[in-house]
Amino acid sequence: MRSRNPVFSRRGFSRDNGYAGFNTAPQAGGPAVGTQGNPYAQGNPYAQPSGNPYAQNPYAQQDLQYGAPPQAPATTGRMTLDDVVLRTASTLGTLVVTAALAWTLLPVDTANIGRSYAIGIGAALVGMVLALVQSFKRKASPALILAYAAVEGVFLGVVSNVVDTHIASGAAMQAVLGTMAVFVGVLLAYKAGWIRVNRRFYGFVMAAALGFVLLMMVNMLFAVFGGGDGLGFRSGPLGVFFGVVGIILGACFLALDFKQVEDGIAYGAPREEAWLAAFGLTLTLVWIYMEFLRIIAILNQSD
């Protein structure tokens, strides 16, 4: 589903808030930063302190001499790691609660599976609309983000229950554990410096993700109009392969999310921008979870 696709929801922080790395003032000798929507299009948008409202910080030049990004002064109203953790926990908590309610209240036995699945698909469509609206908004809307998490949770609860009940018992827990493992692994690799998010990394991930999504859309169109599994990209051995590719892409987007959070904190992004970070992390984790669930279902169907 496009609503779960972090590819089309990667906007970075608001560009009109006047904070470093988010304005469109031209760099010396180059075009305006961020005008093409790629935060790495002209190099690291956070590398130049000239657009930073804290550039007059007496410690900024000292930080640059030692290769560290200029730090914003300790003032209120700036995004912190605690803010990101709290907002992400709120968003994911909302998603988990509604998923659990959907699992419990929407039965997927033979007599009721059609009705429950229809509700789940309807929730997915609503979630897609909410995600797209937030993606094109200039500022984060907590209500919109939490509403997305709630309806997406309904969809995940129904789909997980269907797979767990009719295809592979325990599939939902396996997918949760797999998602957690990817999150922790990418976080550790990012903190250790094994993953370097730069212009080349960003360009590669976006190109690969765009190709992946287009290929899946073609497969879906063939399935809708031609019947069966379409081109077979979501079933059998090919389905497992593309599921693994989807998980790898999700891991790459996690690295982009971590970079977004790190830069926002370093350059004093406003506190409300923590909701955008939570939104991006939620989209990515849902993407990874669905790919794990799909792989598990395919492997058990072939047994």
C-alpha cells in the first residue's frame, strides 16, 4: 500500500521554519538548498553554518574546527532526543493499541473474514490519504499523525490476524521480532559509523526504492486485470526475494530517519518537528513489518 511507503513521505523538517539546513537560501557558489526536495542534493544541507540562526554562537567556530556540527544554545522549544522518543512511543503505542483491538474485535473466521477484511482495507485506504496529507503539509500535525497510526493499526491488526490464523500460526510475533531486530541492528550500525548517510547514499536509496515501488505497482496491475499473482513478484521464490529487498530498503530508510533526527537535534529544530521524526519512523517500521509478514506467509504457503 502506498500509505505504508516511506519513499513518498520523506520530506525532512519544515523548510519555512528558519532553522539551519531547512531554509532555501543559496549556498555560496551553488543553487538554493532543498529546492529539489533532496536534502543531500547539494551536499550536506547542514554543513554550512551561514543559514543557522545560531551561527553567532561563540562556540560554533570552535566546534567547526574540531569537525563537530555547530550546536544550538541550550534554549527551550528545541527538539531533543527525549521529544523524538516520546512522540514515537505515542505514535507506535496508538498503532499497537488499535491493532490489538482490531485483532480482538474483528473476527477472521470463515463467516466473518470478508467483513473484517473489508474494514481493514478501508482503514488502509484512509491511512494512505492521511499519510499523503501529512506528507504534503508544511508543518507536522500531531492529530493527523496519531489518526494515521490509529487507522493503520486497524489494517495491521486485521491482516496480521488473517495470516496468523489461516496461514502461519505465530507469524505476527515473528514479524514483530524481525522488525525489532532490523531497527536495533541499523541503530547500532549507524551509531558505530558503519552506515554513512550522504548524498550518494540518499540518491541510491531513493532510486532503488522508486524502482521497487514501480515494479510492485506493475505487478499489482497485472494481478488486477490478468488475475492470479500478476507477474509473480509477490509470491513464490520471487516473492521472498523481493520481500528481502523490501526489508533492506526499509533498513536504509531507518538510517535516513536516524540522520534526520540527529541533524534536527544538532541544529536546534523546533520541538514540534519531533512529530515528523516520529511519523517517518512509524512509516518505515510499518513497511518493514509488512515485508516480514509477507515473507512468512509466502514461506508457509509453499510448505
